[in-house]
Amino acid sequence: MSVTGLPPYDDANVFARILRGEIPCKRVHEDAHALAFHDINPQAPVHVLVIPKGRYVSVADFSAHASEAEVAGFWRVVAKVAKDLGLEAGGYRVLTNMGADGGQEVPHFHVHIFGGRRIGRMVPKAD
Ligand code: AMP
């Protein structure tokens, strides 16, 4: 385990493969710092993922190890993509899952952008 509670970065993860162009994605935006693309299994009318170009496992890894330029560049893309998709007026949700309790499935840091309808409760009620 790394200090951030997840295994070290795995270059075989699906988002690494998308970044290398080995599998396709429905791209929304790409620049030096980040790639944004539509989620393959959308949970809202708009469901876009934003990932940094660098090899970061999680939000903890990214926050601890990314450069100031990477952090700033990444978050600017998140807000720009939401705006460009027309979500700013109605609002939207940005979410990241971290580790087992967070329900993170893909071990490359990413944020989800959800919009196009009222997104509902921030966290589902416990069973
Ligand atoms: P998380 O649980 O936060 O790790 O979310 C991973 C997300 O990646 C899920 O919403 C999946 O639907 C999405 N996903 C997995 N594979 C792909 C893919 N090839 N293209 C786009 N989205 C994907």
C-alpha cells in the first residue's frame, strides 16, 4: 500500500489506456493537464469524467504529489467543461470517489461531473 491507502499506480488501468489511445472515449476536452470524456455508464443526462494526464491513483495522491500547475490546470478544466456543457446556469455536482469506502473502481484519479437534472441527495441514506 502507498501512503494514500491505495496500491501504487497501475499503468494497465482503463483510464491510463484511454490516455494512451488504446481504447476510445467520447472526448469533451483535452489539454496539457487533463482529459474530459463522457462516462460509459451515465448516471445523469450529463455525466462526464475529468482525469489528470499524470499518473495519480486518487485525490489523496494527486493533492500530495501533483505540481501547482497540474492542480490548477486540472480544476480549471473541471469548471470549464461544466460551463461549456451548459451546466453552469442550472448547476451541477462534482464528485470524486476515494478508496474502498468511497467506492472507487478505477485507480486513476478522476472527478465525475453530473448535471442536466436535479441530482438529488448528496449521499444515499444508509441501509
Ligand atoms: P469510480 O467508481 O469513481 O472509480 O468511477 C469509475 C467510472 O468510470 C464509472 O462511472 C464507470 O462507468 C466509468 N468508466 C469505466 N470504464 C470506462 C470507459 N472505458 N469509458 C468511460 N467511462 C468508463
